[in-house]
Amino acid sequence: MTAKSATELVPILLNRLGEKYPNARYELDWTTPLEMLVATILAAQCTDVRVNKVTKTLFQKYKTAQDYLDTKTAELEEDIKPTGTYKQKAKAIQGACKVLVEKFQGDVPQTMDELLTLPGVARKTANVVLNNVWNIPSGIIVDTHVNRTSQRMGLSQNDKPDAIEKDLMKIVPKDRWTFFGPAMVLHGRYTCTARGPKCGECMFNDVCPKLNLDSGKDDE
């Protein structure tokens, strides 16, 4: 294997990811911006599979931001309990919906700055919503999978999501940001896993420096 710099590696990553995941998307089920926002909040420390099972009925019950505000917190907690840390998530959902109703007429805003005013919403959540709902290149999604794979591939020497995102935004063309994040999530979830990464069958085995392979923790 010939060592490659991060900037040299990115075109190879984009090309091969495009071949394997041409329609890469975040694997949360949603039909409206509000549903994507709520699902992303629920996905913290929880698998997308479990979130999708919960939201299948949740989204039939709660259609608008006002619906989340009109229910008792204890009832919402019970509805989302299987996703874990349900008290914190219920508080975040109702807090975010309160701001949506009071400042945005109940609609999910389409800018990073506005989304970050919502309780429980940080850059990763905002990027998931903006990238996937409106294809807005607000940044690059850095979840646990992108965090891990970026370090292993030498795309970033940082270990904080915001710092990794800044590094990726410098080397990935902006018109590919909304594809790169979801595609790398899928690569990390199914191939470059936290434990027992499938290097032997990885499409990047010939170019990946395989850094920090022993530092992963169990995740999705």
C-alpha cells in the first residue's frame, strides 16, 4: 500500500463510496422535517433500527410541534422509552417544539444558526436534518461512525466531532458534503465497525492507513 495524504485519499473515497452507496441516506424513517428532527434526537445513544420501531407509532400520534407540547411529559416519556435516556430526550423534544411554535410558526428552520437555537440540537443533529431533508450542504455529519472512520483513515487527527467536521470540510468538496456524511456513516456501520472491522473485505483496504484500530467502542 502506498501512503496517501488525506487530500489524495478523498477522491478515492468519494468514487468508491459512490459506487457502493449511490443513494446514501441516513437510515432513519421520516416523511416531514419535524419527523426527521425528532428521530435524530431519539437516535442519540440508540440504534436507528430501534428508533424506527418507536417512530412508526410515535409519528402517527404526534403530527405537529404543538402536538408534542399538548401532551404530558410523562406520556411522551413512555412513548419514547425504548430509545433510552427517555427523560432527557422528552425534555429536548418538547423544548425544541416550544421554540418551533414560538419562533418559527411550528416549522423546522432551514439554517444552521436557527436550528442551533433549539434545545437538544447540536451541529450533528442540525446537519442530519439540513443534509437529508433539504440537501443543504450546511456541513458534514459527524456521528460516532464518521468520527471513528475519519481517524482510522487519517482524514483527521482530532477526536472531537466539531473539530473533525472542520477538517473534513477542508478536504471534501462542498458539493459532496451531503453525500459524504451519510455514505461514511454506512461504511462505518457495516464495514469499518468499532470492534472487529472487516478490513479484509473493505473497499479501502489498499489505501487506508488503518490508524487507531484498537480504540473503538461498541456503538450502533
